Amino acid sequence: MLGQIRRHIAKKNEKLFYIFVLFIVAFGISIVHYMFLEKDAVLSLKQDDVSSTYYAKYHYLSKNVNNITFYFQYEKDGEIIQDVLGSYEINNHFDIKNIFKGYSADEGKITVKLIDEDTCIYLDCSSNINTSKPKTISKINLLENEDFSNYKCYFISEKRLKDKNVYTLMEGESLKSNSKIKLHLTYE
């Protein structure tokens, strides 16, 4: 009788051992898969709110994006001038839960405000799920001797430039001169 109990316990321990080995192998495969998986940066934007022609709110979803850079573009008589406004860094530190997903994901908000008299753009960026630090990016006096009230502005969502990681957030045309303005974001 004692021999049967020992064999029964040995069989249970053997089963537990095999289950443990399978778990370790699966976990190791997941880690290798995560390390060698192609990690293309992907960003999608959705426009949440347009209260006026000088304000818009966007919701972003990203995978493997480390940095979002905003830049302003001014075009007049065929000449294009670009000015980098600043960058927002997304915190993609290693997280054990992402091993099984195979990517670092984030979602958050981007708010754009145009200030007429100062020709200033304020960008407020914040993350909903990661520990990315909220950031306000602003630049004053983007246009000489003009303000944004001279422009008819359109906020856009999901307008992406061909074959690039670039979105156009806003376009505007001057009501006085033959000039255009744009606000873009690029990510990597």
C-alpha cells in the first residue's frame, strides 16, 4: 500500500515537473520572440474635439513610438520655411506584460491651440496609460507682421503624407496674402 502511494506521488510530481518545464520553455520563447520581433513604429490619430478654428483635441494610439516631433511650415511664393516646435517623448520602458503582446503601446491626448495676436502655437501632450511626462510645447512669433486671425485654418485628422511617418494636424490659408501655414507631426 505504501508503495502505491509513493508511485502515485511520484507520478504527480513528474506531471508538475513537465508542466513547469513547458511553462519555462513557453516563457523563454516569448522573450526571444519579443527581442527579435520587428518593431515598426505605428501611430494613429483621431480628432476628438474641434471647438473653433483655433483649437483642436486629438486622441493618439501608438505602438513602438518613442518620440513625436511637431513642426510648423510656412509657404509663400513657392518658398517653404519649416520650424521645429519641439518633441514629446513617450515612455516605452520594458514592461513584463508587453512580452506577450510583442510591442510597447501608449495612448494619450494632444491639444493644439493657436494664439492669434502672438502667432503662437501651444501643444499639450499627455499619456493615458504610460508614465510619459505631460509636456507643453509652445513657440511664439512664428509669423512676422501677421497673426493667425488672417488665416482660415482647418484642423485635420488622419491626413498622412505618403510613405512617411508624418501627419498634418492643421492647414491654413491667408485671407490677405498668398501664403499657407501647416502644422505637422512626425514620429519614430
